[in-house]
Amino acid sequence: MSELNPIESEFATSEDAAAYDAWFRAKVERAMTSDAPSIPHAEVMAMAQDILDKYKPR
């Protein structure tokens, strides 16, 4: 197990980084092959703006 420099990586070891990479790639693959309906861009942006507005300093 090789340790990684915290300045260069958020993972403690190269094995942790590889495990995360495999998990993330599988998640992206599932999303890309999903038959679930997509959310229109404008709707996603409106939801994001609602979140930003909620935490906006007054």
C-alpha cells in the first residue's frame, strides 16, 4: 500500500484512490445507461438557484 501526499491527493493510499475511481466509473456508467427520464437543464439550474438563494447572506 503506497501512501499519497495530501497536497496531491485527497486519498490516503493509492488503493483508496483506485477504489474510489472504480466506484465513480461504475456510477457514471449506470447513469449513462439508465432509462430514467432526464431533468431538463433549465429545471436543474432553477433548483440550484433555489439552493443558492436559501444560503445567500442578507
